[in-house]
Amino acid sequence: MNTTLKLVALSALPFVLTACELQPKVSDQNGFRGTGMNHVSLQSVAETEYDVPAPPYELPPPGGPSAGEVYDNVQVLGDISADEFNYLMAAITEWVSPDEGCNYCHNPADMASDEVYTKVVARRMIEMNQTLNANFKSHVADTGVTCWTCHRGNNVPENIWTLPEDLNHGSVKITKRGQNSPVPETAYSSLPVNAVASYFLNEDTVQNVRVASTGLYPSNANTRSTMETENTYALMMHMSDSLGVNCTFCHNTQSFGAWNISPAQRGVAWHGTRMVAHVNQEYITPLTPVFPANRLGAAGDPYKVNCTTCHQGVNKPMGGAQMAKDYPALLAAPAAMAAEPEAEPAAEAEAEETT
């Protein structure tokens, strides 16, 4: 009897172990052989073909009266033609409110009114799109972004985050055995639950992402604690999970900290962290008074973005589909915005070498 049970258990073992393998993987060499620079990704993700919405109709030719001349209260996009304005509005409706239609943002009895809060938000989000496409090419390149990049047909993007209700203890939520609570923002790792917020709330906090020391002993140039590395590691887990990549996608195994031997993607990711923080600081948090209570988190802050909001598990959102090129109005910088040059990651690296 016991022998029979053992044989049954052994025969079932391969199936049990197979269940532990989440999905088949594919591996691409990302450096010299023997260096461990392999990029591992899920086969299903690598082979996915992304279906993005086509333009609502053919882009109207330039010319004709401007949107500002034809419609009232056009505070953004007033300088493009009314025809192109209507074309973009039709696309945004499909991207953000395919079920509700225009009434999601407008009072149908008075389209110029700002009484519907979503219109105020949408106006600012259009400016955000323009800013990212014009000033953050170091991250979005010529692919650019549109409202679809985040929303994917939803009123609210599916991948968002807010601050914990208890801000004083949000970064050390204790559970059994003294471990931190695993949350999706840190790829369900047992790390500080509020770690991503420490980098993505404003641009200034992103400057000290790296805490690795370049020396053996504590010094005036090496004052960061071991505990502080948990926040950095949580951010790295978040980025790895968001992009569906492993560490060697951005780092060289010979020296994770050295910029001169890192893959080019590390520089792109460096600018991406600044871009995410810029979006939250300059475009989303200032809208807090505009949002109703049901669009705020436990701490009273609005839903914010992180890497997953756009990437959703792939290193290029939607597999690199270039939607923005069909919407020239989103590629132009906002009329009132002066372009600000971005710092290069090499300069940042020199500053971080001492942290």
C-alpha cells in the first residue's frame, strides 16, 4: 500500500514542478558570452502582437479656421485648425471614454463649460502629453505618448498608485515576523510598501536613487545606511516587473554601478524615472482639489502614475507601436511652456558615486 502511494506521488511530481514554472521563457544574449548578460523574458510577452486603435479617420489637411476661432473656451489646442481639433477629440473619446462618449468630459447643453471636472483634468493631461513628447525624447524618443498609452480605453488607467493612509508608517508596514507587506508596486517583494513613492512623488527625490558605496568603510562621502538600500532595491524590482525584464537589461554584471559599460537602456530608464516624477509633481498632484472624493486615495491624494502605468509588462509600451505620429497636435510643445534641457545621466552618475 505504502509502495503504491509512493509511486503515485513520484509520478505526479513532474506535474507539480511544472505548475511552479509560471510561463515558458526566452533568452537573448545582451553582451559578450560568459558575462551573464542575458535578457530573459516571458515567451508569451515576446511573441505578443499589439492591436492599437487606428485614427478615427484620415488626418484633415492643414488650413481653415482655428479651434480657438470656432469654439469658445479652448484654452489648449486653440491654435490648431478646428478640423484637426475635432479629429483629436474623436480619438481621445475612444482612448479614454469609449462608452460614455463626449459627455464624459462635456455638458452636452454647453460644451464650452468647465463644470464637469473631467474636462479640466483632460485639458491638463493634453498639456502633459505635449510636454512629454517635446521635452522627454530621451525617454519616449520618436515613439511618443498619447492618452491611449496609459488609459487603454479606460476612464482611469488600470495601473495607478496612491499614498498609504498612515503616512508616518507607510514605508514600514509591519506584518508577521516583522516583514514588510508585499505590494504590486514592488513586484510583491517583501520590501518597504511606500518605496516607489519616495522616488516618484517629485523630481528632487529621484536624484539619490543609488546607494551603493564605492568604498569599503563609512566616510563623509558614504553615509547611507544598509536599510536605505531597501528603497532602491524596491524601485529596481518595480522597474524590472513593469518592463518585463531582468537586471541585465539595464546593468552590466561586471559592475552594476558603472555607467561607461552599462547598456544604453540604463540611460533611457534614468530619464524615465525623472519623467514619472515630473508627471506626478507637475500635472497630477496639483489637480488634487479638482478630483472628487471617489478619485482620491486613502491619504486624500489623486491616483498617480509609475512605470507600469505605461509599460504594462513590456520594455516598450504596446510593443513600440508609434501612435503619436498620427496626432501632430500632441507632438507640439504647449504654447506657454519653455523647453528645459535635461541633465545627462553621466553627470548624475558622478554625483551618485559619492553616495
